[in-house]
Amino acid sequence: RDTLRVELVTDAAGKSSEVTCKGKSTGAELLARIGFDPDSHTLKVSGRAEYLDSQIPLDHFEHVVDSWRLDRPIRLVVTPNALIPDYFSRSDEDDAVDGKESNFRLYQDQLFTTAVSKRGDRKS
């Protein structure tokens, strides 16, 4: 039941390979399986500006899970890393800002301030 059928588009002409894998498989494993270097290529969601981290299992990505649940094709495009726009890249500055403890505390505080009672009243 946790088997995924993934169509991997491998060139601009639309040539593709269908791969069957476990949900716990990573993008790097799929890329290596069809002969692409995982260090120089990334999987992109077809038709979207969404790139999958190649070290994270496929079943952790919303698009993959939703497509699988709705029995829709999971279509991913093999993309050379050099073609990924820079604005999708994380910088050291992004990591420093996102990793601050205060950001996590702020997020947790927000969860409590937006809770709603059964009657629809906001709770603090």
C-alpha cells in the first residue's frame, strides 16, 4: 500500500521513465536509479515552481501524498541544479534567522492566541 508510481520527466522533449518505489524512498535514490547524479540534479514538481529536497523521503511532500491519495499521477521533472533560480536557495543568513530560539517561541505563542472555543469565541 505504501508503493508509489512516479513518472520522472528526464528531458525538455518530455521523455520520461516510470519508477515504482516505496514512500520512504528519497529523491536522491530515484535520481541514482535512473542514472542521474543526485548531487547535480533535483526533482521538481511538474507544472509548479516546487523543488523537492533530495534527502527527504517522498512521502513527506504534500504534492506526492495528495497525488497518491487521489490516485493521480505523481509527475516529477529531473532538473539540473544549475537551472534552479537563486531565489529558491537558502542562504546562511536564512538559516541563522530561522534557527533563533525566539522564532520558535513566537510560533508556539501564536498557536495559543489563535485557538477558538466551540462557540467561536477567541481564547487567549
